[in-house]
Amino acid sequence: MALGFKKPIKPDDPRLKGHETDYQASRGGWVKTKQKPVPGTPKKPQTS
């Protein structure tokens, strides 16, 4: 199997962290996903 796992693994398995990809034909196939922002976190640090 892919990545050397003997049995099927769950999608949220911590060993898969960093291997997430999406298929985009316009970019030539499998590419790394863009990092999505976490809801509720400010984009820029606030200054007083």
C-alpha cells in the first residue's frame, strides 16, 4: 500500500499530517493544498 501502511488507515491519522494534496488538472495533477486560515484568528497583530 501507499506510504507503507499494511491496512487501510483513517483520513485523520496523525501519520498523514503534511501529505495532504488535491488534484488540479490545470496545474498538472496532484498538488499540495493551500494552508487555510483558522477561523477567529486575527490576520495582523493588533497594535494599541
